[in-house]
Amino acid sequence: MNEDKKIIPFFKRTDIDAAAGQFFDGFSKVIVTISILLGTFGLSSDLVFGNVLPGIVAGIVLLNGGLWLYYRGVAKKRNDPDLVAIPGGLQAGRIFIWLFSIALPIFSATGDGMLALEVGIFGNFLGGIIFIIGAYTVPMLLKIVPSAALFGTVAGAAMCFLILESLNGIFTLPIVGWAALILLLILYLAKIETKLPAAFIAIAFGSVIAWITGAMEFGNVTAAFSSLGFNIPLPTFGFFSSEVINATIPYLPIIIVFSIGEVISSMQAVGQAHECGDTHFESVKPIVIAGVASILSSFLGNPLALGLYWGYPAWKEIKAGTGYHLGTVALYAAVGLTGLTAIINAFIPEAATLPVLVFIGICSFAQVFESSDKKYYPAAIIAMTPLLMEWAAGKASPGVALGFDNFRVGSTFIGMIFGAIVVAIIDRKWINATYASIAGLILIAVGMAHSPGVIFTEAYAPSMDFVALYGLTAVGFAILHFMKFKQDDIN
């Protein structure tokens, strides 16, 4: 006998708490981004609040609206009015890697904040495509690329572009930034329970100190009121210009690797539901929704990447439903499209927002070692070193650190190659080390590593030293494989 159809509620009382929690968590990232766009890149408030912010809101609406419809459909199919949706929103890792490892170097080299923004928007567009492809292919990729090699590069980027870059900004206004960072660490690491997200509290605390010490001026607040009004997302196609595409090409390794990393993180978000016993959830369709939302919102000026969140157990514990995604849409629209964000941002100094990035970097760095077998720690460490060398080379004058200069291009891919070789050494799988070395040769051949430009461009100049290095490495490991060197006594 068929079970009677149950009514799936559009919104539950418990969805209020989940919507508020998801909004404040994501909005803290928006505040940090706005501070960087205005303070570091020097973009106009009219552009940021009139064009970029509505595009970000459009991305949130597309993602959370899509997830609401999707999970409501799952609830109807399962005839389950208590089904809890998996959370989704702005992905901190990709957002700030984009800003600090792509947009900031472009701005530093050109002084053109608009070009840096457009490259970020184009990166979001490409990331969305990779998300859609990755939803279907990443499980197969993980069988080829060792996780220690992949996540080691994530750790390297987290250390350079989230922790070190942010600490540099924090100590430009140390009283404000350090106080906010210490409070954030107390709330998170000492596991102090609060009603509001810890990031939001830390930003507010740092802002209060900034006003007390005279680091902020009321003139900015007065000017912010001129932004009040209704702003709608407007189409933008400037990021398809040849200038933007050419500026983006050298950063394709970062875009590809970190988009894949966030696909894995989204899959792990679904895995949290499985750990709670809800094994009926699948990952492909929600990840595709995130990819589509990134692509569509990039055409509306959104540079911020979207994906699935961790946190399902918390929403299940408070008995949230599917409607909190709808509540998140309403909150973002109310704050982001009316000019209220400009007023909020006028009260917040950049130094008070940067501790959030430091903590995100710490978590990303630590996650590598939490998710890797202890024996692969050396591989993860080796995988992160090319990114550290690239970052250091970028801070030094040309010619000061000649060895580091070899990692100015393609350090993310290079880190994966190095990490994969070390994993193969640990496992005594010499043929895998051979394959990794050959992959290095292919990357050099197309100009994605150890070359100032990609193939078929004027800047294409592959390093013959590294061709020899990877070639000899491939031959050496192939010999060990055919000798079956020490493969008969692997523990």
C-alpha cells in the first residue's frame, strides 16, 4: 500500500536559525572581499556596491535558490518533510586564493585594479566550468593523483596567500588586527559557543577598537549613505577581452587545481551527511548547480566562487529543513541590493577583516594533515614548497633568488608533480614516479610550468634544465621499476 503523500513545508521555524547562520558566515567573506577591493585595489565604491556586490548576490540567489528547489524535490521524492538540505554558499578557499594569488599579483604588476577584478570574474567563470566537469570526473582523478600531492599544494597556497599575505595587512594596523585575530582564535580554538558566527564577532570587535583608537573617520560613513538605493545585477562581458584572457593564462594552474580541490571539498560536504546516516544524498547534481551558478553570476560581475559547505550535522541537529536556503536568498537580497552593505562596510577597517583569512588559511593548512596518512606527510610538505618558493620569489628582486625564480610559473602543478613523486617513493611504486615525471615534461612542453609563457605565444621559453631534470628522473625511476627494486619486501 502506497504511503500517503506528506506536505513538504516551504519554510520551518528552525530554518530561521540555519538561514541566519549561513548568511552571517558568508557575509563575513563578502565584507572581507569588499575591504580588499576598495582598500587594496582602489576600486570605486560605485563600482563595488553598484555592480560587483549585486553580481555576488546574484550568485548567492542562483546557488541557494537552485539548492532549495533541488532538495525540495528530493524531499518530495522521498516523501520526507523533515529532510535537511546540505548547505552551500561562497567558498572561502577559492575566493581568497583568487584575490591574493591571482588578482593581487596582476594589480601589483599593472596598477590596474579593474583588470585584476575582471581576471577574478573570468577565473570564477572558468572555475564554474571546472566544477561542472569535476562533478563527474574528480572521483576518477583521485585514483590517479595522490591526495597528499593535491592537498599539499592547497596547504602551500593557504600558507602564502591566506596566512602570510593577511598577516602583512594585519600588522599595518597591529592593535586592531591582532586583537581581532586573538579573539577569533579564542572563539574557534577554545571552542567557545556563541549565538553569532565567530568571524562576525571578531570583525565587530576589531572595528570597535579601530573607532576607539581613532583609526576610522566618520566621513566614510556619511559618504556611504549615498549608496542607499536599489541596485540590480547588470550583465558584463569585459572579462572576455584579449587583455583579460592573456592576463589569466599564467594563472590557469592555480584556477584548475584549486577548483578541483573545492570540488573535493563539496563532495566531502555531502560525505558529512552520509556520516550522519543520510546516505541517500548524492553529490553530482548539487555540485553542477554550484558550477552553473558561478558561470551565470560571472556574467553579472561576480568574482566570488560558489560551492557546497561543510556543516550538515549542525543543521540536522537543530532540525532545519530545505527552506533555509530560501531564507538565505532573502537576507542577501535585503542587505546586498539596497546599499546597506556600504554603510556596514564604512564602519569596518580592512585590518579587522583579515584575521578571518588567517584562520581560513590555518584550517586549510591543517586539513591537509588531518586527511592524509602520516606516512605521506613528507609528500605533502614537498608539494607545498614550490608555492612557497613562488611567493618568496615574488617578494624578492629579480635575480636575488635564482633557484626560486624557476617556480614563478606553474608552481601549483609543479607541487603536484613533486608530491606525486614522493608518494610513489614512499610506496615504492617506481612506475608511478615515472608517470609523474613524464607529466612534468608535458607541462613544460605546453608552457604550464618552467616557462614564462604558454605554447604558441611570444613568451614561450621552456627551461631545458628542467626538461633534462624530469627526463632523467623518468628514466631513473623506469629502471628501478623494471629491476623491481625493493618491491618484494614492501611493508
